[in-house]
Amino acid sequence: MKKILLIEDEGALQKSLGDTFRGAGFEVLSALDGEAGERLAKKEKPDLIILDLVLPQKDGLDVFQALKDDPITKDIPVVILTNLERIEHVEKVLEMGAKTYLVKSNYTLKEILEKVNQVLSSQSQ
């Protein structure tokens, strides 16, 4: 069973995403802030991380950089899911190695699940 870590501070969205992924057969771990998410990523080594950029404690860009700098987590694929639509954010995280950048308001839960499945299937080839 593939393990997904959701680092998302909006409780309702985290629950909806968690239910969607569990329904599709994933194990789901959740963190409501950047620091907790980073700790969980290192401890649990998930197959994929869904990361918001706007987070309490430590923002998503800092979390992403820390994950990429750590040998334990550097190869875990990261999908950015955020409300920030500014092109410089998109370019920066894609340069840093994000697998895809999704703006929350533009995607349904089903579409997010499809994107995650695409990333995971491309990783296993």
C-alpha cells in the first residue's frame, strides 16, 4: 500500500483529501503545519508528499527545501497543492524538483487523485 503524506493546514480540505486517498487504497498521514510535516516525512518516508505552500510554523517553500536537502527525503516526489498562483512560485518549486503544481481552486478531488496516480506510476518505471 502506497503511503501519502498530506501537509495541509486547512482541516476540511485535509479531511476531504484524506478520505479520497484512503478510498483509493492509500495509507494517509497528515500534518497541519510545516514543522510537523517535515518531521513526519523523515520518520515515515512516504511514497509521495502533498505540500501546501502557505503553512503555519514553517512555510511550504522552507519545508520543501529542507526535504530536498535531506538524504532521507530528497527522492520522495512532492506535489504542490496551494492557492498561490504567482508564476514565480510555480517556477521556483518546479526548479526545486516538484513533480507538479496544482492550484486548489482549479482541481477537483478526483483530478488531484489522478495527478497523484500519474506521479506515482511515473516514479515506479
